[in-house]
Amino acid sequence: MTTSPVTGPVTEADAATRAEILALEARRRDALVAGDVDALDAMFDDALVHVHAPGLVHTKAQLLEHVATRRAYVDVVRDDLRVRLVGDVGVVTGRIVNHMRGPDGAPRVLAGVVTQVVVRGADGAWRFVSFQMTPDGEQVWGALPSEQAAAGDSETNEGDAR
């Protein structure tokens, strides 16, 4: 656990809360692909701010309109999601790969890292209040020494397991 002087304890989500939030994310992905605006409306807080990969910012109403009119999502794949909590606020970070249709109908793949913020309401339901995608880009600096050491440790551990 880490303690922030501003927000208090920042903890990894317990198993039950993690499962609730990951289930919400799975429903979001399914609803995007299905174009189910009613389902999305229920899981998005009215204060939602959704920042798409190219920096386009949508409100909840604009994002619902985007999904309904564009029907761009074919599949959304998530991997290695980290869920941290600060009280009734959850912060989800991890990889995303969006399989989409472009304006001309051609297939398009957009991958990167996403940060999502969810809040547990008075009714006990988690709802999204923020979404920010950073698309993959050129890594000009390379890995930090600590990242190289961690990668070496995981290779060593994998070798030990063989």
C-alpha cells in the first residue's frame, strides 16, 4: 500500500472489487462492439470525459453519439490490467488493442495503454468517469536500468522454471 498525503491510502483492489471492475470493463467492451448505447449509458457517469487516442475529447453524450453513428468497434482486447483503489475511486491501467472499421470500412487496429477511472456510486454500482488512451509510439529512450533489471529477473525466473 502507498499513502498519498492528498488522497490517503492507494491500494491494489481486493479480489472481489477487482472482479467487479473487470466485469464492468468487459461489459463496456461488449457494448462498444454491439453498439449497445443503452448499456453504455448505464455504465458511464454523466460527468464522463473520454479522450480518444488522437486527443479527441468527448463528453458522455458525444461518446454515445459516436458509438451509435459510427459503429466502428469490431473487437476490443485488454491485457494485464492493474486495478488500484483510493476509497470509492478505482484507477484501471493497462494495454488495449482496438480492432475497428475506419470511415471507409477498412480494418484498422489501434493499440496502446489506457487509464480509466471508475467511481462507486451511492447505489453501489461502479461507473466510468474518465478514459484516456495513449497510442503506442516510438520509444526513443529505451528501457530504464530498473526496467532492464526487472526484465533480466523475469528471464532468469523463467529459466529457473524450466
